[in-house]
Amino acid sequence: MNWTAATAAFAVSAAAGFFEAEKRRRRGRTLFLLVLLLQRMELEIAFSRVPLPDMLSALLEEPPFRSFGFLAALVRAMTAGGSLQSAWKAAAETVQDLLQPWEQTHLLQLGSVLGTTGLDGQKKAMEETLAVLRPALERFRSQSKSGVTLCRICGLCVGCVLFIMIL
């Protein structure tokens, strides 16, 4: 019986460590793609003047954004007939668990401004959102290697300690 409990404790602890490491990795990828998407949207708005829904649909076809869940959810909600603001809110909820509250707030504020203000207002809102997301991405990059590895190691170490204590 002790072997079963010890093995289960080890497995659960290791799984928790690997789960947290994966969550951190997903946060980094989400931050990177959000910054890249907003920079690209800023350029597209300034130079091509394509309607925002068409631009977002076209961006979804490009390689870095094909597997980006936020953009896919945004385009899906817009093609289902939702407004840009409601679609943006629905898409922001898909990455809610990966962003800090202030990052999520800025992302939601950007969605409420897009399509409702002039070009200058949209650019300013994107700049403000990028001003929040870029430092978060840089902090993540400086901590990412050690943070992801540390989560895995801690999960395994705690699992080993629990295994030994139960036996």
C-alpha cells in the first residue's frame, strides 16, 4: 500500500511541475505572438488601410499566426456575425489564464477602441498596449529558461521527497 501511495504522490507532484512549466511556456508564446500581432496590425492600419476584419482574416493565414488561438478565436467570432469589440472580448478570454490582470485589462481596452475611434486613436491604443506587453515579454525572456526548468525540477524533487517520506 505504501508503494502505491508513494508512487502516486511522486506522479502527481511531477505532473504538477510539468504542468506549470508548460503553462509558463504557453504564456511566453502568447506574449510573443500578441506583441507581434499588434505590431503587424499597427503597420497594416497605417499603410494599407484595409478594413480590420479583412486584415485579421488575412493575418490568420500567415505562418506565425496560423496556430495562434487568440487570433483564430477573434476571426471565428467575427465571421459568426459578432462585432469587432465583442469578438475581441471573446478572444481575450481565451488567453485570460496566461496574462496578468493588467495585461488583460489593456488588451480588453484595446478591443473596445478598435473600430470605434479614428486612426490616431487606434494607433495610440495599440502603442499603449504594446508599452505594457513588450516589458512583460522581456521579463519573461529573462526568466524563461530558469523558470521553466525550475518548475520541472521542483516537481520532481518534491515528488522524490514525498516518495521517500511515504515509504
